[in-house]
Amino acid sequence: MCRGPFSCTLLARYRPETGPRDTATSWLFVALTAGVAPVGLIVPLRFIRVHGAGHTD
């Protein structure tokens, strides 16, 4: 949902059309968000599991 604004902000701030570019920082932000995403999906699993037929835990 927020990928568009996030990538536009990164491009505008760290890779402008003119002037100095800081590609290392923009890739750092991309790597951090890619690393946090799986944690954000795995951690809440125990809170959203449905207890019902066929579930033993």
C-alpha cells in the first residue's frame, strides 16, 4: 500500500535528477524494509491463528 509514496520519497531525496546522488542510503532503506517485512508477517501469527477443527494447538 505504501510502496509508491515510499519509493517516490526515496528517489526524490536520495537520487534527484540533478545534484549529488546517495544511492547507498536509498539501498539501505530498501534492504531494511525488506528485512523487516518477514518479521512483521511471522511475529503476529500466534495472535491470528484460528482454533477450530483440525487444529491441535
